[in-house]
Amino acid sequence: MNVLDLLDALNWIDRVSGWLKGIKHGGARQLTFDRSVFLGKDVEKMLRDRGVAVFGRRVTSRYGILSVPAKQADWAEYILQRGGVPLAGQAINPRNATWAARHKPGHLPPAWKDRPSDRRAQR
């Protein structure tokens, strides 16, 4: 156990905050990723740019941990797999890995801010 693991164990503020925000959003799911490959801010940006709320952020010596609303967890996992983020733990939806593999590694779905505001204009 190193210092980050100890600090995470003592980090009750983010845990309680994440729990309360989870209640606000009707439940939450945690996503755990390998911090040696992606920074937490990059993972969070991938999700936020695609409309996923992120809260309850934590770090350990090896992993980054964040919470997302339960209703958005499947989409969040898919985004991260498309982005090539190595996730740890049990999959939220095992089919996401198959669907993400159909795309080039790192090729993310368009960010919501980059989509046309009126989809009918595309037709």
C-alpha cells in the first residue's frame, strides 16, 4: 500500500459527495480505469463531452475511479472502450467491447457539442 492508497481509504469527502450525487441521479455506477495509460482529466473529458455526468472521483496508486449516473453507465463504458481506456472490474454491458471493437482504436463517437443542433437539417 502506498500513500495514494492510504489517502483514498481516508477520502470520505469524495465518497460521501459521490454517494449523495448518486442518490440525486437515481443511482450510480463506478468505472475503474488504469491510470498509467490515461489521466483522469482525459477520461472525464471523454465522458462529459458526450453528455455523461461525472462525480465521485478518486485515485489509488494504480487506478482512477469515477462514478456516473446508473442510467448513463452503459453509454459511459462504451465511450471509454471506444477511446481505448483500459477498464478494470466487471463489465457493465459485455456487448460494449464487441461494439467498440468495430471501430478504429481511439475513434470516439462525436461529442454532443460537435453535433448539429437540428438533426432535421441533415436530412
